[in-house]
Amino acid sequence: MKQKQYITNLFFLLCLSGTILCLSSFSMANIPAFLQEWIEGEETIPVLPFEVDSLAPVTIPMIDSLCIFDDPECSLDSFFRELDRLLERKDTVINIVHLGDSHIQAGYFSGRMMRRLHEVFGNAGRGWIAPFKLCKTNEPDDYFIKSVVQGWNTGRIIQQNPKAPVGLGGIGIQIVSPSINLDVVIGPVNGAGYTFNQAVLYRSEGSMPMLPVGTFRDSVRVSFSDTTIQSTILADTFHISCLTDTLLIQSTRRKQGTDTLLPASAFSNSYYGFNLMNGGSGILYHSIGVNGAMFTHYTSREYLRQLALLKPSLLIISLGTNESFGRRFNSAGFTEQVRDFVRLLKQELPHTAILLTTPAECYKRVTVNKKRTYVRNEYIEQVAKAIVQVAHEEGISCWDLYSVTGGKNSYRKWFDKKLFGSDRIHFTKEGYYEQGELLFRAFIKSYNEYINRTHVTS
């Protein structure tokens, strides 16, 4: 993809310069000086805008002029400069975290955005995955985390008193058992392209370490973390000699670095998730969503310090739907919640660019004359306006999905095309794919604006 982009850029520059190359008389003298410098390795080829017309068409009618990030303070420029360096070099990895609620936990919306970015900027791996199924909730369909052990205690960031510690993925699983296994498997169809040769396991300080098992155990080298990287979290790295779609690991009760066998009761055994990488350059897109999550659930200094372990250059935040269903929703109070989160985020991740997104329109189920029906959720518009307002006040970027898709009564477009879920809150898999395409379109258009503003001179 990079090579193709370079060739396109080269052709475009040659056309601009009016230079016509003839194979029979080709020489360095025919090439402009700045291109000679690039060919000789002294300069990198300039980045040029991507072809927006080549983007995949979307099914949902949209207001195209609004399908771009609102970023009057150019707060994303630092992140876009990292993309420039990624296109110029082959050894660069950029981390993006997409944080949200059930719209993100399902993995379709963020998953489409992830794959589209990988097509353009390179695929560095699947990134963050969490044991949702073991936590008794829905899991994205491109991977599986399994265990023969039953009866895990679980914790979610939305719970006031979780039964298990919660990690950087917003969930956690915990159990006291003499033997534990975790099987990580990339889906053969939906996970195509996400084989990995490095996996980082995040666990609590008091949990049993894990060792590779199975046919390929001898090809896996483990680097155990001997000190916590944040609070009580340890990160063990499994280095695999080749790309694989499967990692099988099993607990060991031996005290780290010794042959001493400890009793199972000596461990608390809390595990949070994995970061999967393939050793290549490109984007690592970490999708972190928890059903029912709101801004207040993530507004925690301890949690944001855990999230910082993923070293995000860009943090995309897709929240607000659940707040709009509160019986005592108050626009001013919600605005303050968003503002508190953003300000704490700036303190804990000062070098991370922030992109707020607004939720799409949704409906509420009510009972009228003993019959169930659906009425428009009038608070969702206030949620969208509040998010946009805070973005402007705090000088960060925003993508207004609510307005892009038409605002009030726009749900009918989604429903008529069978993209809206039966609960009128969530969307079908295809509907989330559409949202991912819209976000990617806005991303590319915004990156092109940055390129035109900073790279293209008269």
C-alpha cells in the first residue's frame, strides 16, 4: 500500500512539474532536484492527499460537508504528523484507542474503522483483545479467548462493587484455582490478516504467571514482568518464532525465577486481556468498549493511568448514548461530566490527541394503552450538542455523527434499510459497518485538509 502511494505521489509530482520521461532517454538530469534528493535517499517523498473519491460508498444518506472532523484548533496536527512519519518509514507503529460503550464492545463499528486504516497506513496487529465471553458478555467475532475453567468472578467498569479487579480494558476476570488455562484464537474468517508473533498478557501482581503449552510451546519465549507497570498490573510478553493464529497458555504455581511450588491459595489470579502484534509497521487500533458505559465510569485517574499503558497517540471517545436514557437527564449536568472527563484525560495523557464523537439518533421503548411502542429519544440531540460544545471549549476535535446522518428523525433512513437494531438503540452489524465507513471517510478528509494546509505550497 505504501509503495503504491509513493508511485502515485511520484506520478502526480512529475505531472505537476511538466516533466515527460522517455524510457529511451531517461537520466537523472530529467528529474527535478527535489526528486533526485528523494531517489538518492536524502529526502523522503512528500505526502500528498489521498483520493477521497476512491473511498467505499456508504448506504446511508449523509450531509457530506459535515463528514469531517470539527477541529478549529488543529489539535490533531501532532497525530497527523506521526502518520506522515509512518508513511515515510517502515519501522513505525502508531497506537489508536477507541473507547466507548456497547456500540464499541460489539467490535463492528470500531472493527471496520480499524481495517480501513490498516489498508491505508499498514497493519501492525489486532491490538487489544479482552476475555468478554469469560466475563459472561458478548465478544467481537474476530477472536476467541477460551478456558476450560468454570466459575470466573467478573468485574466491569460500570459496576460500583465489581467482584473482580478491573483492568485497562474495562473488565477483569478472577478465580482461585490450582490450574488455569487461556486459549487465544484468531477467527479463521472474521480475523483474517491478524496473525501475530507477539502477545502481551496483562494480569494482576498476585496472579499465577502463564507458560505456553501445546505443539508450538518450544517456539515461544516468555519475558515475565518482574515489576508492576502501573499500580498492581504486570505485563508478560510471549515472543513467538513465527506468525500464528493461536496461543495456548497455562498457569504455573512456581515462584517466578525459582523452583518453589506455591499453593494455589497464594494467588489472586486476575487477568485483563492481551495486546496482539505482528512485528510490522502501521496502526495498532485498540478497541475498548463496555456495555452500559458512560463518561463518569471512565473518569478515574487510576483507570486513565492504566489506559496510558497502550501509549495512544489518538484517543477516540464514543460515549453518550447511555446517559441519554437516564430518567433525570440534565443537559448542564451531562456537559459538566464530559468536561470533567476531558480535563482529567488531558492531565493523565497530555501527549494524546483526542477525538470526541456524538452518538446517532435512537429511540425509547414506552407503553401506550398497554401496547409497547417506540418514541424518539429527545435527549440524544442534547447529548450531541453538549459533546460538540465541550470539544469547542476544550480545543479538541469532534466528529458529529448525529448531524452527519441528518439529525432529527434520521433513524428512519437506518430503519428502512434494515441497518437499525430491533431495540431501536443499537444497530445491525451492517449498520455499524456503515458508521465505521463514515468515520473513516471523515478521517481521510481531515488528514487531507491537514496535508493541504501544511504540505502543499504554491
